[in-house]
Amino acid sequence: MVKLTDVAKLAGVSATTVSRVINNYGSLSQHTKDKVFAAMQELNYQPNSLARSLQGKETKLIGVIFPSVSNPFFGELVSLLESHLFAKGYKVILCNSAENKEKERAYLQMLIANQVDGIIAGAHNLGIAEYERVGLPIISFDRALSNTIPIVSSDNYTGGALATEALLKAGAKKIVILSGINQPNSPTTERLNGYADTLKAADLQPITAEIDFHTAANIKALKIHQLLVDQKPDGVFCTDDLSALLLINEAQKLGLAIPTDLQVVGYDGTKLIQDYHPELTTIMQPIDDIATLLIDLLLQRIKDHHVALQPRYQLPVKLINGQTTR
Amino acid sequence: MVKLTDVAKLAGVSATTVSRVINNYGSLSQHTKDKVFAAMQELNYQPNSLARSLQGKETKLIGVIFPSVSNPFFGELVSLLESHLFAKGYKVILCNSAENKEKERAYLQMLIANQVDGIIAGAHNLGIAEYERVGLPIISFDRALSNTIPIVSSDNYTGGALATEALLKAGAKKIVILSGINQPNSPTTERLNGYADTLKAADLQPITAEIDFHTAANIKALKIHQLLVDQKPDGVFCTDDLSALLLINEAQKLGLAIPTDLQVVGYDGTKLIQDYHPELTTIMQPIDDIATLLIDLLLQRIKDHHVALQPRYQLPVKLINGQTTR
DNA sequence: GTGAAAGCGCTAACAC
DNA sequence: GTGTTAGCGCTTTCAC
């Protein structure tokens, strides 16, 4: 491992001088700079960022906690977070919480131990207290972590309303919402609220079906099948696109024509869905804007831990009309 | 930031003793241990892993370089790598190379600067020399990085052969392969070889269509459309599942019935495809085994930088029969 | 069984 | 414009 003193020795200067050259700091003669650069080249020198950060400098490491990048939505979001952070000189430590309390706790500890500059979290199985005691800049995506942690999300309420309106306008009368388990305080529950309020305004009864987000696809399909049989809806708002795909598949097995017998609206509108299932009517979250905002806020907090931020930031969603609605 | 000396002070012992307790090292009285643990609890102490690694200890950091986790295949693979590595006490620095030479180079530099213990790479745009001079344990997935870097991949040749046989057995006579750009030395090119050899054995002519893997989906769809019009194949082997989806879609637009007029076989067989497109006949790569093996080999290299490893490790693939073949 | 002191690779006063 | 020195938080000889 080649170190700063090796460079100094080769260039015939002190360690300080090399450090100054690396950090472009203080006043240096061009001649010295050249000598040092040459030595760095020759030795293929890379400053040890561990040693550097030990002085209390930033580590330029950001912890990114999401359920799993195997889910296309999180895959796309994490991918965008990574590229934007890279562009700003930060590196990502990837933490897939897998909805596992112990793992999430261990990751939080680990991120502290690794002195990350901040955390972006879109998963939570832990109590608020545990997030508060972390004492690091944190910004959350779509989750209520604590009162002091800002939440970025798409405008879930409007999204739910838009989806429901689309179904109503297309003539659906018996509209079911299929969602994950709705936690009372969770931002995503607002999709349900938007749905319910819109239906009520049209004098229709909300019908709620909840299937845990992490249920295996085949089990989920079974439950969806039963839902279609039991409820015989003519419109379903699925709060994620993958469930919508499953539902369409089950509907076809039951001989239901889409959108004639049954209309479907999804939620998320990832690139994957837009590219490979353009037929699906869905609510598109502005993933890129979400990534950009999450990072923007986090970097503000990193720069100034006490900067005042809003408790909530809601980004506008968009209805994408496909062929699963009329 | 609470540090080791704070714990020492509170416990009324020396820093050395605390260090010994943390590392469970040397001989300590139970009484001392208890005192120290209590102090650690009370202060919610987390050893600073930067300081620790500065002594030359492992950082327990692994760099993971892939094109992008927004691609479901890489998303699933990275997700598995992450969970297996976590279970072994390692953390993942996520590097999405985005098929960008400069970014990949910068990432390599950065990983060195951050003193990662090793690298798993499934992307390459750089010359072999650059990978060789990294001087860190590296294991590659599906790419020829250098002679000294072991490659893990699925059995691409057999995969190509299996896919082609499936089409042949189902009666296809004009079988096209649709792949990315085939680099002469790349392991994935063996899918083409398996295809070509199988066709030749049946006295049929290989017909090759190459579309760069990173082409945007809509452009790719256009090219596929043209391919179907120009060649009028009755069987296509797509070397990735997403392209197969696109092809099926374009075929339907052209009024081609599947599998009657046209049969299709994909490649990858991710969980996503199995769950949401079980109709697709495809070659399944053993993603979990790939992840496990990559990690196993890497950890061997980390433990002993000079351990002898094979140049190639090929994991068996499996044909999954769907309804896109007869 | 425990502590003092040196040092990991680097940066930052403070000198000159 | 450049060097000397101390120190970041931790581990590790070497003592006792």
C-alpha cells in the first residue's frame, strides 16, 4: 500500500506539502506541485480515505436503506440515488432491510460505526426512538420515521383520487382498492384516503382489500383470485403495479375481459412498467424527482445539521392512460 | 461522538482494556468485562470502524460493480449478494457503472481509496490492465476482466443449446438469435455458440441479430419489429427475458400468434419473470448459486490473496417450459 | 489481569 | 512557500 509519505519521499518534500497538493490548499509553487503530481502518478497513489475521514472530515458515504433492490421500483429509485450521489462525490452503502427488524437495527448500528455522512431510508420496522437516537442526518421516503425526520413522497392522496376518478369516469360502479397493509400513520395510507373520499363524493361505497406487500407472488395471486370471485368488482385500484399485473392475469384466467368486464389502475409507473406494460393504466410517481429531492434535502442537513426543513414534501403524480381502463 | 476513551473513563479502566473487551482478546476478569459492557450500553457506544481499519484491519467493505440495479436481473443478483454478504458481516458499496468507462474507472479508484476488502464486478468497459493494477481481490460475473480474475457465470453454452433445442423440438425451422453485441471473448457470447452449434447439427443456418443491450426499450422494439418483418422467423431465442417480452409484444402487433406462428425462448429466468410472466419459456440462471459462489470465491481470495482459483466457474442452467413454445 | 506508549495514514495549527 | 509537530480513535507491542 503506497502512502502519502512515500510520495513525499519520492518528490523530495514533506508530507504536509503532499497533503496540500492533494487538497489544493495553501500556497504552493508550481514547481513543487508538478514534482508531487509526478510522484503520485509514478506510484499510482490513492489517498487513504479512512485516514482522511478520521480527522473528522466527511466520509462521503451515504447509507441507503430500502426493503430490496430486487423490487423494480426500489431498484430504479436506488439506481437513481446512486447516480446522483456519485455525481456529487458520494458513495452508497446499500442496505436491503428485507423488512427485517433485526437487520434494520444492525444496519443502523453499522452505518454509525462506518461514520456515514447521512442516511436515506425507505423502510421501517423499528420504533421511532431508534431512529431518533441515531443522531445522523436522515431523510425518509414514504415512511414516518420520527417527527424530526423529513418525509419525501409522491402526492399519495391525489394519486389515489386520480386513480379512482379514472375508474369512475370510465363507468366503473363497484370499485375495489387493493393495497398493502395500511398503517395508520403511513404516507402510503393516503392513497386509500384519496380513493375513499373520491368514491364517497360519488356516493359509492369503498371496498378495501389488504394484502401484505411482501407476500410471495403466488400467494398474492391466490388471494386476488378469491377477491375477484367474492367481490366481482368492475374496477380495481391496485396501489402498486406488480399487484395490478397479477390481478390482470387472474382476471384473464376467470375469463374476464379487460377493460370491458373489469378495469384496472396501478400505481408507481416505473420505467420497467412503462416499457414492458404500456397497456397498464397507472399513476406515475416522479422517481427521478424523488431521488433528486431526497438527496438535496439530505445534503442540506449534512451541511447544517440544524437546517429547518419541512416535515413533508409531496411531489406531484401523473395519470398514465393505458388500455386497462376505458 | 462517543469514543473508546469515554467508555474507558466511565468504566474506570484504560483504553486498552476496553479495546480488549470489544475484541474479546487477551485475559480479562469477568468483573472488568461487566463494567465495560455496562459503560458501553450506557453511552450507546459504537466503535469507529474507520479508526479500526486504519491499523490495517479489514474494512469489511465490498465493492459491487454492475451496470445498474434498475435492471431486474442485476437488481435480484445485487440483492442476493447484499444479503449473503451481510450475513457474513460485510457491507456493500454499490457501484452502478452505467456502462460508462469514466464512471467505472472513478469507482475503481474510489474503492481503492476506501480500502474495500474486495470487489465483485459484472460490468466492464475498461482495459484489462486497469483491472490488474487494482491489486485487490476481484471476482467477475460473466465478464472477462483479466487472466488473473476468476469468472463466475451460468453455463452459457448449454443455455444457448437448450434454448435452441427447445425451439427445434417444437418444430421451428427458421430460428433467429437475438442478442446483445457479441464481444469475441465474452462469456455471454457462448450463448451464441451453443445456439449456432445446435442449429448446424440440425442442418439449419444460424441467423444472428444483435442489438446493444443498453438500447432504450422503444428503440429496441422498433428494431425487433423490423427483424420480424424482414426475417419472418418461426422461432426466436432472445438472450435476455426483457427483450423476449418486447419481441412477443411486437409479434402480437403484427398479428402473429404465439406459439403457433412464432415461438420464443428467453434467458435469465429471474424471480420477476417467473412470477409475472410464467408464460415465457426461458433459460433460468441460478442467481442464488451465482451470488453464493461469487462471495465464496471472493472471501477465499480475501483470506489468502494468492489462493489458487480456477479461471472459470460455470453453474448449470435450467429450461423452464412456458407457453411461448409448443 | 491490566496499563503506558507508540503508531496506523493523514490533516492542521503553528512556526519560520 | 514549506516543514515540524501533534493528534484523529483505535489496536498492539511491551511492560508490570
